[in-house]
Amino acid sequence: MRMIFVCALAAIVAGCSCYAPPQASIDACTASGLACLDRSSLSQTIEPEPAALDAETSDQVIAKAKITVAAKLEDPASAEFGEMKRTMRTNTLGHSIDTICGHVKGKKASGESTGDRPFLYLVKDDEAYVVDGAPTSAAATAYRNICN
């Protein structure tokens, strides 16, 4: 699953330049459920409609996101969440992508603070990506393209 997401993130960075025959690239890009995301489609934010969201309430989804993001930290119990925003984005194929963007502070195993770090949570996939490192990392690029 992570490999598929990394490939999808690479497609974001490359502007979804899939070099396979058209049908093969659609099949390959949609295998992850993210489909080829490009910058123009990511700039469009659609406010979620109650009927469009999963049966879960926003509070349940936020709680699940916090648990998943905290699990990515060295010390999950130290997680402190800042502002979180839930949005629906559309990809180039018109599919909605339900995401939660936010910031989290935590502590390393040594007790040192990690500082405020951005994260991206994909609701449908129950996957979290915390920006931890270079601004050119896949997680940082996805956060910039989807959450900004």
C-alpha cells in the first residue's frame, strides 16, 4: 500500500505524467484510489456535503485520524494536535478525495520535542503521512499540493 502511495505522490510531483498507453495509465493510477492527481485539480477545494461523507461522523473521523497520526510518532502518547481541517478534493478523474490536514507536536524517545510538524490523513485509506524531513520528501510534497 505504501508503494502505491509513493507512486501516487510521484505522480503529483510530476503533474501526473503517466507514460503508459491511456487506458493502462488510468488503470494504474486508479489502482491506489487516488488516481493521477495534478496541481490544477488539487487547487479546487470542495466543501464536503453531509451526504458525501462516510457514515462516520466528523468527530469519529477526526478521532481516527489522531490515532493514526499519533502512531507515526516516536512517542504516540506525546501527540498534541493543532488546527485540523477536513476537505474534499477532486482528482483529474473527478473522484473525491476526503482528506484531513493539520499539525502535530510530539516528543522523540529521548524526550526532546519534535516541534510542530504538518500531516496529511487520507480518510478512505486510513493512512497518515507526517512531514518529517526534507521539504522535497514525498510527504512534504503531498502536504503542500493537497493541504495548501
